[in-house]
Amino acid sequence: MKTLQQIRKEHVLQVLDHTNWDLKKASEMLKVSEGFLKKEIRKIGQTKTPKHTEKTNK
């Protein structure tokens, strides 16, 4: 059985993937502030996805 923390992490990452790591769109979908979302991303230990890294390196 998954913990609430695991479920929360998966949900946040799914929304970020869905929005291509557009924090504004993701925070609107999650109904939280961008600042809260940034803290949540740091908390779960995820800073970038492969897709996000490719975009920023081009």
C-alpha cells in the first residue's frame, strides 16, 4: 500500500509532466500558489525531468 506522501509525489509529478513543467499552469491545476508548488517540488526531491532538462539546455 502506498503512503500519502508517495501518492502526493506521484500526483504532483503527473501534473508537472502534463503541463510540461509550466509551474503557473501546474499550480493552477493543483489550486496552489507557485511558491507552494516550488516548495513541494524541493520537498519531494525532484527538480527537473528529462523533458524539462532538454528544453532548458537548448
